[in-house]
Amino acid sequence: MAQETTPPQVAATATQTTNDLGGALTLLGTFGPQSKPQALLKLRNGQTETVSRGDQVNGQTVVAIEEGRVALARNGTARWLDMPAPNS
């Protein structure tokens, strides 16, 4: 999973200007070693945030990070946030 550069598709998604990405968070990419993976999220306000397991974002806890998806939990309920489909 480790990468030295940001893939072009991730960089393009991270720099798009939009008012609504279809949800409060958009997963832009996952990276890092399997022992400590990280994810790059785009918030509704357009800011980006790098998160690791255990971090809080928008009132949710990052409980797992896998290639191309992140599990977020709030009030005992977890959901997966997947990478958007290309050209979505």
C-alpha cells in the first residue's frame, strides 16, 4: 500500500472544486504500510484531512482502513466509506 507519490486520479479528485460531493465525507485515497494505514478524506467544506485508525472526523471514529475504503463508527454503528467510482 505504500506509495511515494499521489496517484493522478487521487490528486485530481482532491483538487476539484465543488459544493457537494454527495456526502459529508469523500474518501480520496488510502496509503501507508499495512501496519499503520492512513486515509485522505475530503470534508464537505473542501478541506482535506489525513486520518489513521482511532482518529475522530465529523463526530465519527475511524475504526479500520483497508485499500480503497475506511470504516467509520458513531454511536455503536459502523459504516464503510468507499472510494468514489472514476468520473463520478
